[in-house]
Amino acid sequence: MSLQLTLASILSFLLGIILGMLCYILLRILIGFLSSIEKREAKRRLRTPEGHRARHMLLHKCLDELIADYIDCTGELPSKTTLGDLMVWSYKQTK
């Protein structure tokens, strides 16, 4: 009798592990699927004039922040700086 209970509990435990692994795999697949849908939707939104304008406004704000940081750190004015200099400086800040 105790051998049957032990065998049943082992089988139940293994079944729980297998079901847990299947749930994990299905969840990862679902997350990947949702992520690809989100990426597609983001690209679709950028194709609309409103989406493009919103993205451009965000990029413009980020550029303003980058230039302000450049001025603050280097003391150089943007009118005396090439775009290449700004890009090289910006890249070095990430290292």
C-alpha cells in the first residue's frame, strides 16, 4: 500500500513538473508573439503622419538634451562644433 502511495506521489510530482515546464514554454511563446505584435504595431504607427510627427518631436527633444549636455560638459557652443564632433563626443560618453 505504501509503495503504491509513493509511486502515485512520484508520478503526481513528475506530472506537476512536466505541466509546469509546458506552461513556461507556452508563456515564453506567448510573450514572443506579443512582442512581435507590439513591434509591428509600433512600425505601423510610425507610418502614419501623426505617428511620424510624434516620433520626430521625441527625437527633437532628445537632441536638445544632448546638445545641452554637450555645452554643459565641454563649454563649446554648437555653432563652433561639427556634427561629427558632437557624435564622437556623444559616443565617448557611453564608454
